[in-house]
Amino acid sequence: MTFSPKSYYIGIDLGGSQIKYGIVSSSGKVLTRGGRLTPQKSGRRGVIDSLVEIADNLLNFARKNKIRIRAMGIGSPGCIDINSGKVLGSCPNLPFWVGTNLKQIFRKFSLPVTADNDANLMALAEAKFGAARNCRDVVCLTLGSGIGGGIILNGEIYRGSNFAAGEIGHTAVNFLGERCKCGRLDCMETYASANAMLKRSQKLARTDKKSLLNQLIRKNGNRLDVPTLFLAYGKKDRIAQKIVEETGETLSTGIANVVNILSPEMVVIGGGLVDENADIIKKIEKQVKQKAFPTATKNLKIRRAKLGNQAGFIGAAYQASQSSR
Amino acid sequence: MTFSPKSYYIGIDLGGSQIKYGIVSSSGKVLTRGGRLTPQKSGRRGVIDSLVEIADNLLNFARKNKIRIRAMGIGSPGCIDINSGKVLGSCPNLPFWVGTNLKQIFRKFSLPVTADNDANLMALAEAKFGAARNCRDVVCLTLGSGIGGGIILNGEIYRGSNFAAGEIGHTAVNFLGERCKCGRLDCMETYASANAMLKRSQKLARTDKKSLLNQLIRKNGNRLDVPTLFLAYGKKDRIAQKIVEETGETLSTGIANVVNILSPEMVVIGGGLVDENADIIKKIEKQVKQKAFPTATKNLKIRRAKLGNQAGFIGAAYQASQSSR
């Protein structure tokens, strides 16, 4: 009889608003998982304490359940030096986080630790266990408060020089002169992130008091969220339809640009409007096939992300498993 | 005594207007070279006959000079299946060329033959022997009648799915609604190729009869070429300055997009305006560093191509040398 103990890995996904985490098997199965709010107001020290506590809890869970944790991985916003573990670049949502060494946070656990950009790890998870399973070259977009981008080439995260590749949300796709929070003009993120959609919808709704959208916003205490926008869209509210269609056009233009540059097998889109309206993927796919080169779209598939908000920590755990083999 | 005979390779670069070719050593030294017009009007048969004649002549040269040719490589417009050698995709400048099998053309010579897209091979040559020597991740743009693009990742040509990657000239960088000859709206090529610059300059010059540019065009039999445009630019003609500056802005926007996606070590630009005005590279570099992410531009260099119109056949010969090792 051969004895084959299963290997397990901790994955932690630090985001601007939430930390998601879990214990994941080498085949991508999630054994346990959880989430908590990022203690933004407690600064760097508070976030570090929170991350250490999460790792402590997960290791206790493992001990109780007689599971061996072989390594841990962490995903974080910003540009991450995967060798040192240091956060090199800007994190508009966690400004105090730049300069933190992600690997050193977990030093006391005496386990191998890997660290990478959160969007890179989401793309990796979708390519290994999600929508793009078995695809070699994949581009992944996540539409949230911003637009995260990750690129998988030959089955591996592509980081380019200085670990900075994949910022597809910050390619210019319009020339209306809107300033993005990255400082650049006309980024895809400024027009097509979930936040951008909501902002533009509210502005338009204000100009048409009789519109369904305006009524829904007023009912909701003058606030708008993505489900409400799509409720109005589903009921054929003119403003909601205009915004969703314009957002689809912007996304398909930006995606067609990336497709002409990289010619991936698959583009995976998660978050924001696609979680609320699966049909939009079909529309975007059709538009990208009209806008990009026929040779580049011949084998192209555009698919909805499958792993939802678990993608980040699953990717982090997978990366840890690869480096500790 | 060790006997180490040098290895030589034939490289042929088929373009819409010219065929350039040479015999190249394994270290990139050009032993002999030449060029002739592409016999466009003779159709596919005529172009094939021309290519075979060129190969015949180069092999005769090699025999006379007691040089051993080990393999030959060809570059061609269009999307090339590098395994079969077949031209898969559109060649707007050589429409009859789609479907041709590039490897079979040279079958009678009983030598290993490699085939690839011309812009891919230019990028490869610049990365191995030109401006981007010793760089791992390189993006190469050639501004001619169109804008060719090639991507080198980890020192190798990146082709993506269906061999279609690298069409950076066909990313949308403006929203003025100009139709590109690829069928898409607002491609970089429509605004920033040498042809596009000349077309827009002529249109503007017509509206200002007193301008230096208008005078130069009339002197030149109502035609405008790139050197004349830059003559006017050098003499501070308002129209020429406006066009060159706008072209630089368009290029830097498109390049900043690619830099945020791929974060290469170097962007190499050849042809068109940079051959006539080396200073423009400095301007574009400055603008790209303003427009792209600081983390993505930290190590980035933007350089003028070094190999000129020899890059295509040098890249073809280099590729042949790699596959016949």
C-alpha cells in the first residue's frame, strides 16, 4: 500500500476593503475559508496584525484537523517584488502599504512564503482551476472599485520588467479627458470599473427625475449599488441601458487592443457588471471579434470568471504550492 | 588543432514594396546583401519566382566563396504559421499572398527553412544584434507605410494563439473615428504611420497656401515625402511641427498602453519619423514616462532601431540558425 498524504497550503488575499483567506489543497480544493474587513484605519501595523492573526487561526485549524500546511502565499495590491516580497509600487487604496515586506510578516511561522500582486494571483487561479483551465495564454480582468489585470503566458504569470506588467485597467481607451486616480488620463478603469459605472449612472439619473433609476436611487437613500443599477437595466431604464452599453463598448475596445497585442486563447472577466448580468459577456465577445484582427480572435474565447472572490487566495495558495514542491 | 568552420545562413525579408536579403553569420555579421522591388503586378507566381531566384543567387555566391549555408529563413507580411510555413492572415499590401506556403517555395534547395512574420523577425534581430541586445523583454515598432509590431519575451518571439500577437499598430489610440485599412476604427497606424503623417500634412498644407510646407510640396510636383516634411519641421513650419508633435503624442499614448500591459525593458522604434529626427525618441520617452505607471517605466528604455532595413533579413537568418543548431 502506498501512503500519499495530501498537501495543503494557506492562501491570503489582501484587498483594499477585505481580506479573504483559506486553506487549499494542491488540486485547488478549498478546505476552509473566511473573510474580514481590512482594518484600513489602523494603518500598516493594524493590517499586519490582522494578517498574522488570520495565519495563526488557519494554522490552528490545520493542527486540530491533523492537516499538514506546507507553505503559505499572500496576494496584495501594488507592484510586488516576488523575490524579496516587498511592495514596490503604488496602492491607491492602501497608501501606507508601499514598502512593506510581505514575506517577513509571516517569518515567525517558519514556513515557505510566496507573495505576488493580487490580480496576478486571480489570473493564475482562473488559469489553473477556473474558467481558463488548460489554457496556455490568458488575460484576466476584474471589474471592481478599479479594474485589475493579470496576464498568464505559457501557463505562468507574466510580470515583465520590475514586476509591473498586467495593468490593463490603466490603458487609455477613450479621449474624453477624464482623470484616473492613477494620475493618467482616460484609463479603462475610469470608464468601466464598477465604481465608474455607478458614478456616471448617478450623474445621469440626476438629470432625469422621472427615470426609474432616479426613483430607485431615491428609494435607496440617495445611494446606488451595482444590483440596483442592473435592476433598472433589466426593466429597460434608458439611463441604465445607456451606461451598461457604453461600458460594454469601452471594455470591448480595451480588450480588442490587448487581443491584438497578445492574441491570448482566453480573456476571463470577473466582478462588476458580469457578476450581475452574464449576457454581457456574449455582447463583449461579439464586439471584440468585430474590433480585433480575425487571426487574433480565431481561437479566442471570452468567459466569465468562475472562482469569484475566492480566486485571489486560491491563486496565492497555488503559487505557494508551486514554489515548495 | 580544432577546426571550427563558420556557419552562414540566408535571410530573406519579403515586404509589400521591396525584398531585402543577405547572407548572415551566426553572430549576426552580414556577409553580402541586396534588395529588389517586389514584383507586385506579377502576382503570387511572380513573387515566388523572384524569391527562388534570390535564393539561387545567394547560394551561387556562397559556392563561389566556399561558404557553407546551413539553413535559410524568410520573413513575410501577414500572420504566419511557423510550423507549416503557411500565410494564414491578411496582407493588405499583398492580398494574393494569403495561403502561400513559404517553406515549400524553397523546397528544391534541400535546406532547412524557417518562416515568420516580418515584424516579429525585425524585433528578434534588434533584440539579438541591435538596439535591444541583451534585453529579455522587448517591444519593437516599425513606422513605415503601416506600423509593424513585434514582441520579444524571455528573449524569444511571442506569438500568442494562432501566431497573431504583436499587432500594436492596430490598437485604438484615438477616438476621432478614422477608419484604418485593417477595417478597424482609430488604429495607431491610421494616425502615426509615415503614410498617415504625410496624408494629414498634405491635407493641412492645402489650407495654408503661404506655408513653407505648401511651397515645398508645390516645388516637388505636388508630392510630399518624409524628408521634405522634416525639412519643413526643421525650419519650424507650423503645420509640420503640429503634425510631428501630434504623431509623437499618439505614439506615446499607444506605447504607454503597451508598457502598462507588458512592462518591457526596452521599446525599439524604427522607420518613419525616427529615422529623420533622432530627437523625437527622447520626446516620446519623456511622454511615455509621464503617461505610464512609474513601476512599469522604472527600468524602461526607449531606443531607436539600429539595424535599419536590414533587420528583417538578419532576423530571418538568425531564426534559421536557431532551428538548425
